[in-house]
Amino acid sequence: VLTISHDKSVGEVIFSENGKYLATFGGDNKVNLANINSGKTTDFKHFGRIIDIIFSPNSQYLATRSEDGTARIIDTETGEVSITIHHDSPFGSNLFSEDSNYLATNSADETVRIVNLKSKEIKTIDTYYNSNWDFLFSPDGKYLVTYPKTSNRKVHIISTDTGEIINTFEYEGKVVGIEFSNNSQNIAIGTNNGLIKIVETGTGKTAYSFQYKNEISNLVFSKDNQHLAITSKDYEFIEIVNYATKKITQRFKKFGVSYVNFSSNSQYLVTQNYSEIDIFDLKNSDLRHSIYLGTVKNIVFSKNNQYIATYDNKNTIKIIKLETGEITASIAHNGVNTIKFSNDSQYLATRGIDTAKIIDVKTGRIISSVEHTGSIATMYFSKNSKYFATRDYSSTLKVVKIDNPESIQSRFQHFNKSIGDGSFSSDKKILSIFSSYTNIKIINTSSRAIVFSVPSNKKLNKFEIGKNAKYLAFFDQVNSVKVVRLGDNKEIADINHDSSVNGLAISNNEKYLATGTYNDTLRIIRLSTGELIKSVKIEISGWLYRFTEDGKHILVSNKEGQAQIFESETGEPIPIVESGKDKDISDDNNSRNAWELFSSENSKYFALSSSQDSKVKLFEVRTGKMLLEFDHEDLIVYTVFSKDSRYLATRSRNNILKLTDVTENKVLTSVESNSTIKYMEFSHDSKILAMYTDDGNVRLIDTETGKKFASIAHNSSVNYLDFSENSQYVATGSADKTAKIFDVGTGKVTAIECNDVVSEVKFSEDSSYLAVKSLDRTVRLVSVETGEILGVAEHTSNVSETVFSPDSKYLITYGKDRIAQIIQTDTGNLVSRIPHDDDITRVKFSENSQYLATGSSDGTVRLFKVDTSEEIKVIAHNDSINYLDFSPDSSTMISSSQDKFLYLTQIDGYVDPLNICDRLNQNLSVDNWRRYLNTPLTEYNLTCKGAPVNASLLEEAGNLVQVGKAQEAQSLLKHIQKIAPKTDLYPPSSQQVETDIDFVINIWKVNDLIKDAVRAARSNKLKKAINSFEQAKKIIPGIDLNTFTVDEDLYPRETALAIAAQSKVDAKTLGSNSDPNKSQIEDVLFAYQEAQDLDPEVQIFAPQWDQICWLGSLNDIPKEVLPACEAAIKLDPNHGGWRDSRGIARALTDDTDGAIQDFKAYIDWSGSPPRRKQQRRGWIDALKEGDNPFTEDLLKELREE
């Protein structure tokens, strides 16, 4: 057994290619290199956190990369550091050449360094990329190509021998694909604007160039360098280019292609589209096998080119023999997320949540199953295929000798702390743990350390932490209240009381502490010094103690409807005045009523109401004067202030709602209902009061006038109501199986139909999306603006909860089926399914929306990176999870369970935004500035002096213009120019640095008008679109109204018609529907013809016309679709496939000669497979004999093809 020790958790474990060495690194910044055969180990440390380690392909070198700005190269034979590389900024990555002669490193310092491993010479090349770029060695190691991933559009080809840049290419679009041929003689480069170039590596000359209509989606050389496979997002074809002739030799029509790859012997091309895998035999130029496998998630080739392996969304792994298309094995593996062949192709390894399996490829037999208690992070085969290793997130490493699968080595580390009940300070920097029997613990969530602990011999009753976590106050059963300053953990006050303490409160500004006792004594303490300001006898029996929001007053109330007000600074009471005279509130014989005090958010007012009385009393805090008293004539059941503190809403048991203007001291309206009022709520901007009754009626009241301005009708009771954050929309859910969205601005009502009762509706934070939860076990994600259902999360049992991420980019749903589902909101696509072995009890997004945690009754917490769905860690508790949260900086996850254990889990790869200049060389974004510094943007400062202003600051100015706040945008832009005078205020314009604030604001106004016009044109609201375009032209006369086209569009009417026409084409498509009905085909054809009436030059591609031609001919409307056939051929006259489709249409409309001509053209076309050529020859023979071969059986066969 080989044991490798680290002082902190293991970050990664890797084998060398020859299987002789094993390397690890840990959180202790230490790298261990072990010789597996001899057991000899060597180690060394970096000064900073280690990012990763890699072996060279020949196993002679180990390269490390650290945040201290250095990379080290270790000779594996001696274990000594042979070369150290220094960069001026943090590393991007390390990469060995395939011949192991060179190592390349890149960095944000705009350089790439090429290390000659034999001579140890280091060459430095300036790339002028400042961030987010990558590089690639040619297979022979003689060349290095560097390319950007974002804005910079330069691609450099560099000689590794001399370090000279051979050539530099500049592109208008972003590089989305780059690939060396296997003989290193050529590079293929594809861009997002559809340009493909094949470049001769040695000379840098362009050998071949082709322009597609749209973005290149896949770009792959065959292993023998004879073919290049290309897929494009416009035609959705697979095209095979013969590199020698630079011609397209084969084209396969496959919509929705998501995967393309050659076998290593170049005989097979495997593609995936939707639920099918296609295996093409390139030697025979034909489709070899088409296999339906469901939703495939991954495909891998065996090294011997005999097999491929896949796994799907139903956790099934399949092994397929390429030659026969036979599925030789089908294995179920719960939570499978990775598959990998061994180097000798004898074994397939599969990785699930906590189990890895080794499968014999030939027999399909599982020969070993490796189980972990936590989630598996990685798995590896050694090069000689004799060993298999797995590592989980709790630092357990297991190594299996495949011919002896019982030989497993393990190591495990974990961290836990005892916990009872807990609560966070408002900024979540301090977590307080309260044990109901013995003590209090205060934990700093950033450092994950106990900073204060309070033991007690008596039972602790209550504690309070200030809003900013500066002070802690608590009391026990010995009538003593202690105050601790948390910065230095010093006890600053110990207040003894002569009676039992029944309440305490800390003001929001953390200036004062108030305590109360059962003998009706109030004490006010100044927290900065611990001094007692005043001890005063309360005239009422105090029950609830609270400060106003501004901290200037203390409100004391009880259940008998009594209240008193005290000034915090002096402790002096403010008399309660009713009807112009001092009066004890309890004089109204209400001593047995359960009164409650409600305070407005601006601290100016409070109201007293009772669930056992019909009266409501409104008071001014500063004077104690009663401003208003009114009677509901029945018991009060609900009281609430609006967000702006201007209005008070109350409702009573007799179904009367009253809306009161607090500033005017008058009841604006009294609404009586014949049905029970179930709920009422103010909008976030306080302009609307919504109420609904059990008859399904929702009323919306204008708070300024007190009048109902709209209603939302349901056919059954309403279960839920929600306002969007921008107060522009109201959503309701009802037992009538519908949810409705009401647009406050337009009055439009959008209905969303469900199959059962709607139990909840919830808006995203940005007000763009609505989640509709139904008892039909689904959650529908709806676009608020359009009402379109973007996606549906389907569960097999009732849904428990729906949660949007703070940035509104994701929605998570979970139910009693023990599955959590993550949906990407902009697409509606399901991006991940998270299974648990028992009920899910908690889900939580981090504040930065980058991480998601799920907790379950199975005792596990699963932590994921949201954008990649990568599972980062699994934390195992011994009982059901009852608490989940993240620290405010998202660096730490906190979880606890009923086993009374608390876990503070550090999230790997977290970067502290306050030290971002040292780490990433960039200034804070708007979100991070608000989150961490919480000051206005007009006080924004550069936290990284050498870096430009964060782009999000300019985006914020643009957003202000968009919502009509041009003056605020102007102030922000002036501030940006003040702190960074050379800032380009409008980066999208690459022509010059723009510093004219008024011009930039006009540009933003025009862009918003153009967006509105485009949106209107796409909705066929042409008058509105033309009007918006004309307004844009008045502001900037020469503006291009449609930047999506190559030519400038300067005329409002023509531009609106062109956009409307293209929208009709885009909206009506058959897509991947291979079996549409006649009506669907006619609808699409009519839409295309309508579009051409609007704009004769509307862009409709040949494959779109051909699809109508083909499917219409096979569905009994050949005459109607003949114009579509002609349109396809007009666009691409040499395409045999289009001629083939028209041939069928001609044959079915008695144009025999035309049909024969078309079928002959198809046979002569290089893209037609032999099997189909033979079939068309038979059709020609039949037509010449006067027979029509297109029987109903043949048409059916062609439809199903």
C-alpha cells in the first residue's frame, strides 16, 4: 500500500502516461511525486495555491502551475525541479507538445512562454491578448497557434523552434473552432460569422476559404488528414471536404447535429442529432447505421476503432460495435456522468454519483464496482490499463488493480462542529449557533473559525446580534444580560435586573440596546460604551420591544392593546395622545384583547389592531399623537403598511377591506365583498393594492385614488398572488387550473393553462420570468413579456418548491420524487437533474448565483457549479438536512442536520472580489460593488488602478437610459470620465474612442428605439415599428436601422417590412418534424409566400424550400409545393438532393419527362449514396414504361425514411 500524505485536502491525483508515476497536490500548496514501483516519493511546495499539475506525454516531466505566478518543471526520474517559469500575472494554463519537447504557458500578462525542455531555453512572445485566450500545439510540436476566446480577433501561428510569429490573422468574427490536421501541415479556423479558412502552417498562407451563412458549429479533421468535417448552424448539414481537391465530396442532411467525430483510422464518422447516432462509412460513402438511443449525453471511441460507448439521460450506458452497429452491452448506472475506455480498449469505466464501474467491453460484464461514501470527482486508467483509480470530493483516493479488483487503497478527511439552532447576522458574515442547553458559539463564515463561545450553567433564553454583526447580547435565567463586542470579543456590559428578563432588542444602527423585565422596567444601553442611558418604569406590562427602523425610538407594546414610545438617546417617554388628550389606551375595556403593533418602514408611524376587536388606531411616533381611529365593525384579521409607508391596509372578518392614506389621515376606500377576502398585498412600488376572494375574483386598487382600476377573473378560488419586482405585472394561480399574468401598463391578461390546480406562482428577481407550479406535478417556466411557455419541469409526484437564482438565469424545482431539476431560464432547457435517495428538504443558490446546494433527508448535501452542472462536493451528514445557506461572498457553504452537526464547506476555486486586482487584474463589477461596498455608483472607485473601468458600469449607464433615467446616466458617465478619463464610453464602436457623453446617450436611446421597432415588426405591428424607426432617424439621421444585415438599412418602412418578413419565415418552420400533416406544410408554405409579398428579398434557404417540397410531395400536395421545389433549385442549381425532391413532385403531377431528368441529375450527383442511386434507376425505368412507381406504400416508406 502506497500512502501519500497532505496536510489539507487533496486537489488532484494523476498517473503518468507510462503508469510508472503518480502525482498529487493538496490545499497545503504541496506537490507529491511517487514512483509506484519503488515506492519512492518526493515533494516540494509552491508559495501560492496550486492550480493544476500535468505529466508530459513521454512521462519524463511533471509541470505544475500556481497562483504565485510560477510554473515548475520536475524531472520525474530525479524528482528535482529542472526549470522554473515566471509570469507577471496569474497563469492561464500549461500545455506540453505531443513530442514532449516543449511546454507552453500563457498568462494575463499578454505573453506566451515556450520552453525547450531539452535546452531549457525559454522564449517569450507578446500576444497582446489581455485575458481569456488559449493555445494549441501542432501534433509534431513544431508550431503553436494562439487564439482569443472573446473580443480580440487575432490568431498567431508561432514557430516553437525560433519563437517567431509566422503569421497573424485578423477576423471580423469570434474564433469558435480551430483544429490542426494530424500531419501538422494545416490549420482549420472557423468563426461565428461563418468563415472557414484552411491555412498552411509553415508559410501562414491561406490554402482554402469558404463563407457559410452562419456560425460554424463543428470543425474536425479526419485522422488521415484527407477530410475535414464541417457543420454550420444555418443549413444544419454535415459536409465532408476533401482536403486535396478542396471540394465538398459528401453532404448529409442531418438537422440538429450536436456531435461530429472521426474514428482514429478515419474509416468512420459518428454524428449525433437529437435522439439518433449515425455511423457513416467513409470508404463506401454511405450511411452505415442509424441507431435510436434517446437523449445521448456523451460518445467516446475505443482506441482500436472497433467500438463506441454512450450514456443517456436515463442513466444507461451502451457499447456499440462500429462495423455492425450492434449494441453489444447495455448497463444501468445511476447518476452516470463520465465514461472512458482503457488504452488497450478491453475495458470501459463509468462514473456515477458515488460509484465507478469497470466493464469488460467484449462480454459486457461488470468486473469491478468501486464505491465511495461521497461523490466521485475523477477517475483514471493507467497507461498500461492494469490500474484504475478514483477520487472523491472528501479526499478519498481508491486504486484498483484490475486483475485483482479487491485491492483498494483509501484515505479520508472531514470537518464538523456541533450545532443546535442557528441564525445569521443580516450581512451573513457572522453565524450564531445557539444551544438550548449550554452555550452560544459565534462563527465567522469567511474564516470558518469559532470567534466567540459563551458557556453557561443555566439555560440560555435568548440572544440578539446586531444588523452589522458588531455586538451580541444574550440573557439567561439569572436575570443577567451580557453584551459582547464581536470585533475583539470583549464583554462590554453585564446588566443585572431585579426581575426576569422578557425581551431585548438591538437598534439597526447598533447604537442602542433595549431590555425589558416582567416587573415592567425598560433599560436602554449605549452599545459603544456599555453605559446605561436610562432605567425607566413602563406604565404598561411590556411584551414586545422593538426599535424603529432609524433607531431613534423604542416601541413597547403588549397583547392588551397598550403601547408606549421612548426616545432612544434620552430614554424619555413620549405620551400617547388620543383625541387631543393624554390617555391610557387600555381604557377602552380591551384588556382581554390580543392587540398587535405594526410599524411603518420609515419609522414615522405605527398602528394598533387586534384579532379580537374591530378598531384600528394609527399613531405618529415622533409626537405620540393618534392620527386616526376607525372601526371595521368586526374582528381585524390582517394589517399591513405599504413599502413606502404612505398607506395602511386592513381587513376584517366581515370581508371589508379598508385602504388608508397615512399622510392624509383618511380612509381612501372601503371595499365590501360578498365572498371571503383571502389575501391582500401591496406592490413593491406601493402604487397598487391587490386583493382576492374565494370566488376567484382579484381586484387591483390604485392606492393614490383608492379606486379599483382592474380585475382578474378566475372560475374558481385563487390560491396564490405575486407582484413582479418592477411592479409592472401581477400573477395569480387558481384552482381553475390556470395562472394569469396581468400587465399593469397595458391591461393585457395572459392565461397559462395547466392540467390541474395551480398552487403557486413566482416571479424571477428581474421580473422576466414566472414559475407556475401545479398539482399536475409540473412547473411551467413562462416568459412574462410574451406569455410563451419556455420550458416545463415534469416530476412524478407533487412539486415541493420552486426557486429562482438571484441573477434570474436559472430555476430549480424539486418534489417528493426526490429529484431536483435545474432549468436555464432564457432557453427553457433542462440543464441538470439532481437525484437524492430520500426527500429533498432544502435548496439554496449562492448570492453570486454561481453555486447551488441541495439537501435531503438522506443526510447528504450536494454542491454544484450552476453554469456547468458540475458537482463540486457531496457533504455527508448523519440525519436529515434542516439548514442550508451560503456566506455573502459565496466562498463558503453552511449546512446542518438533525444530527446536531454543522459543516462549513469552502468552495474550491473561489476568488475574493475585494482582492480581485491581485488575482484577476480587473476592477469590481457593478453587482460586486453594490454587494461588498454598498455605496452609490457615483462613488465608484478603481480598485485596480492599472485596469480599465469594468464594462458593467457602462452597461448600467445604458440601462438607466433604457428606463428613462438619462440624467442619472449622464451623471454616472461624468463620474466614469472623472476616475478614468481615457475610457471609451461606447466600446461597440471600434472606429474610435468615444468620449462625447451626449452622443453616447443618444446612441443608447436610438438602440432602444430600434429594439422596440424590431420587436414590433416581428409581432407584425408595422405602424409602431415604422414610427420607432423614424424617431431613431430623427435623433441620429445616418443610423443603420438593422445591423443584422450586411448592407446599411436607412429607410424605416423598408426595414420594418424586411424584418416582419424574416420573422414570418423564422416563426413558421417544420424544423425537425419528419412527419407533419398536410395542414402544417401548407401553413409554412403560406407563411413563406406572405413573407415574400412583404419583402421579395427575404432570406429563405434552399434546405427550407426543399423540406416543403419533399414533405409536401409525400403528403398528397405535390402541385401546391412545386413552387417551393423550384425555389430551392434556383438557390442551388447543382444540388442533386433538391432535384431529387422536385423529381417526386413532377412525377406525382404527371410531368414524367421532368421527373426523369431530375432523377438522372440526382444519380450523377456526388452526394447521393449507392443504395438510393439504385432505387432512382428503378423509378426511371418504371416511368419510361408508363408506370407510376409512387404507390401509397412507397410514399409511406419515404416518409418514414
